[in-house]
Amino acid sequence: MHRIIFFFLFVCSFSGQAQVKWLTLEEAFAKNQESPRKIFIDVYTDWCGWCKVMDKNTFAHPEVAAYLNTNYYPVKLNAEGKAPIKIGEQTFTFDAQQGTHQIAVALLQGKLSYPTVVYLDEKFQMIQPLPGYMDAPTFHPIVTFIGENHYKKEPFDQYRSQMYPLLYQELKKRSSPK
């Protein structure tokens, strides 16, 4: 009986680690004021099939979830959400004529495509929006490239072929149980 309980608790604790701790944009902004970190924004819509696949296959991947939770303030943003969003002194609202939230249009630089992930630096300045579905093996090198500031030092292809394999091994060591 004790083994069954232990196994259940182990499975529950492991599955809990594979979940991204999503914030609202306002929550991420507030946390960033106290402890600066890059912001990762998943811009989605309720009707977007590939957004749901990315939630299930990419963001639920244990290494992806752990990296996002540790190195970013991860945000889920419904591009068609109706509630106003206040960032600092600026309030963004839903544009009924366009059918999209103003902040989604700004973050996607007017190119409304879903899913799109957006990276902001610690000062809430745009690093890069990246449109389209990405599976975990495609996504992980990108999120680490930006998260570890390699985007400031080298081209992505160089990073992916030379640095990422070394970083990936280091990340695996850090996250493996001791």
C-alpha cells in the first residue's frame, strides 16, 4: 500500500513539474518591476487548432516547461480577449471592429498569425515575435537562444550547431535529480 501511495505522489509531483506557470500580462509586468526577467508571451485564439497542439505537445514538455518557468515570466494572451489590459500607465482594449485586442496587434506588429510567441526583454522591449507552430525539439533551442542572451552574440544557426548541444547537456545535468 505504501508503494502505491509513493508511486502516486511521485507521478503527481513529476507531472506538476511539466506545467508552465502561466501569468497574465499584467501579472508578468508587476513581477518584472520587482525582479526583472525576460517575458515570454504565447499569443493564441480559442479557435486556433495549432495553438492547442502547441499547448499539448510543446509547452507540456518537461524541459520546455521547466526552462520557461525558470528563465521567463511566461504569459498566455488570448488575441481576441475582451478585458482591458493595463501595462504601466497605458491601457489596451479590445478592438471590436478588427476583432482583436490592441495589445495583440502591437505585439504581433500587425501580422496576426496564431500561434505566435513573443519575446520581450527585461525592460519590456521587443526582442522578437515568432509565428507558427513549433514542436518541443524545434522550440527548445530557440527559447534557450533568447533566454541565455546568445541572440546578442551570434547567429542562431551557429548557436544551434555549436553552443546548444553543450548548453542542452548542462541544462539536463542541472535538472536531473541528484
